[in-house]
Amino acid sequence: MVLDTSALSEVDRPVYEWLRDHFGTEPQNFRRQLRWRISWEADVEIDGRLQGVLVRGARGKATRYPITLHQEGQIHHVMERHGVLAPKVYGMIEDPVAIVMERLPGTINTELIEDSADRAKVRREFIEALAKLHAIPVGEFGAIGLTVPKSARDLALNLYKPCIDIVRAAFVDRPFPLTEFYALWLERNAPEDRDRPGFVTADAGQFLYDDDRFTGLIDFEVSYIGDPAAEFAGMRLRDTTEPLGDITELRKYYEALTGDKIPLRAIAYHSAGFAGTNSMLMWPMMFKPEVQNDYVAYLQFCVATSRWGLQGIAESLGVRLDNVPDPEANSAVPYDAAPEQLINMMTSWETDDTELRFHLDTAAVLGRYLQRCALYGGGILAADLADAAALTGQQVKTRREADAAVDAFVRAAGPEEDRTLVAFFNRWLSRQNFLLMGCGSQSYLTKTTLQPIKA
């Protein structure tokens, strides 16, 4: 279907026109994907046949990542030269900045493959692709601007240190002790004995398959040159949404292919690192969101990845994360029907406009979250203030005072306080997680933990 470009929004029109001008024909089936990250898809004519393309935009102006979209596009070119299956990149759009790439055949989530032998085959082909990717000389990625580490410590921190710098700059005027604890722990505990560099996808486990065939790796926005052991930490995170089967078996297959024996302590460290820095990059958005952000979806990701990062630290320390009692309801709203009425107003609005429907539905989810905050927030605040006072020895009356006191404690603490701080942040995150239960399509994350590491 060819569109009348005059009917397109100011956001969509330049993307449509770039596709038309670059490929020399009008795009067909052009549409924006309504999701937490802006993107578009269309069919264009290439060499006389229709080819699906995906236009991958940025997360938002306020969100910063260690690599740029331009570098991400160049990563695809390096992989293509070395025969690593991934989408072919056709070019870059400069305004809005976006990568135009091939839409590979297939789908995600190998758990949906009915035949167990086919499922195992596709997962092993994914591991083979990773091994092939890790064999590419890292200088080729250095040539496109990625940092090539000089030491084992630098190798371990090559993704995490830029993320730490980003979040410290974002919170320069506001204390947020959780991310500072992660930052200090990662800097103190970087492995010194893993010195085999490779191009690491980081968010490992993102790939497509078609029937019983692996079709390609996807999504390299947090990729870097680092320790390949980190891929198995990334798989643990991906496994929470797209099950990968027994990650231990995948690790052993990788070891057989490469000869690289992956120590469990390295996986625990990088679980803390990858999950923790994922949360670092998103937490600032909770204080300065952009109007188009799906606020609750991002908050779900913030809290879930923070919990998983804490799980990695706990595994490294050999401590168990205790269950935290649910708070009691005590509504701060004088009329309980008011929040529900807000939600009903959003969900009952009839419209054929899919974009408006998307925004109304996300606003309704935000209403559901605020309803739970009104119901349980008073008890949670009291518990948080009490925990902060017990930890720091200071009397605090507001959340901001508590954050400042805990932040100062974290910065002054040595490794002997790690277990105490893990327990403290486990209680804080458990309460934040409780507030998000039942809030939106990402609420399944509130029930997730990382797959255990096995020898």
C-alpha cells in the first residue's frame, strides 16, 4: 500500500521519504511500531523483489548509551565481512537518527519451537555464531571507534565504566545510592585474570530463527570489546523473557568450540555488571522522562535489572537474598474510587487511532501504578526511612534526606559493608517491585530471577 505522505506525521514523513529516495520506489506497508523504542518497518523493492526493512531509532534524547547508532550500524558491516549472520545495513537516516536494516526472516524465543531436537539445534547454532563473532580481530571494531582495552581490568570494565560515568553525571545534582553502590562494587571487584578480548554483544540471546534454522544475531546497542564470559551473564537476563534452556549446557558447548573455560565467578561478576549497568542507564529517565516514554515499562525494566544485578553481587559474595514481607494497605486517597475512575476513563475511550490507543493504554497502566502507590506508598516510605536510619544512624524525615544519607554511607563504606548493603537494597528493591505487580504487560518481570549458575 502506497501512502499519501501529506498524511504522515512530522516524525514519520522523513523516514518514509528516505526509504523512497534511497531505494527508488515507494515503500509499501509502511508503519511505525508502537512500542517503548521508536522504530518503523516497511517493504521496499531491491533487485526486483520486495524486501522487508526495519528502521531502528533511538530510545530518546535523554537516554545515553556508550556507543552511537552510527557505530551500531558499522558493527553490522564488520559482522557481514566476516560471515556472521546479522541484518544487512542499508544506510543511516540523520533526522531522526536511525539505522535502516534488513528485516531477517523468522521470530524470537526458541521456547516456542515445539520439537526439542530443533530447539536444541537452533540454540547451538546461536552459540556457534557467538564463537565466530568472538574470533573476529578486535582491531576491526577499534577502527570504528570502539575502545580496545589494554589490561584484564580494563577488559572487565570496558562497558561498565562508561555507564558508570553516564549515571554519575546524570545524578550529579541528586543522590541515588543504589547506582553508586553498584558502581563502586564493580570497580572494586573487576576480574584481573580474564584477558582474552572479543566483541561482546552483551545483551546476549537476542537472535532470530526460522523453523529449525538460526537466521541471525540482532541488537548491538550495548555491545563492546570485553570478556566473552560476559555473554553468559547477558543470556541469564535474556532468559527471563525468552527462555534459552540450560545455559550451563550452552556454556559447555561454547567451551568445547573455543577452548575458553568460563569460570562461574566471572559469570556472577558480569551478571552484576550487565544487569546493574542496564539499570544505571534507565534510572535517570524515572526522574526526567520524555513525554512519549512508556513510564511504567521503563520502571519495570529499572527495578527488574536492579534486582538481577543485586543477585549477581549476592552470588559473588555467597549470600542469600531474603524474602521481604509485603507492605500493608493504607490508602492516602480519601476516595478509593478516584484512581479506578481515572483508569476507567483511559481504557473506555473508544478510538480507531492506534497511536492514541497506545498512549491511552500506557497512561492507564501509569494510573494503575499510582493507584498502588496511593494504597501502599505510606507504609513503604515509613519502612524505607526506618531502614535508612538504621543503616546510617541518622534520623531522616523525607525520601530525599534518606537518599542523601544512604548515598554518603555508600561512598564511605568499604568492602566489609557489602553484605549489609546488599540486604538493605534487597529490601528497598523488593518494595519497589511490589508496587509494580499487575502494572502493564511488563509486570511479569516482578516474578523473575536469573537462572542459577551451575558448574
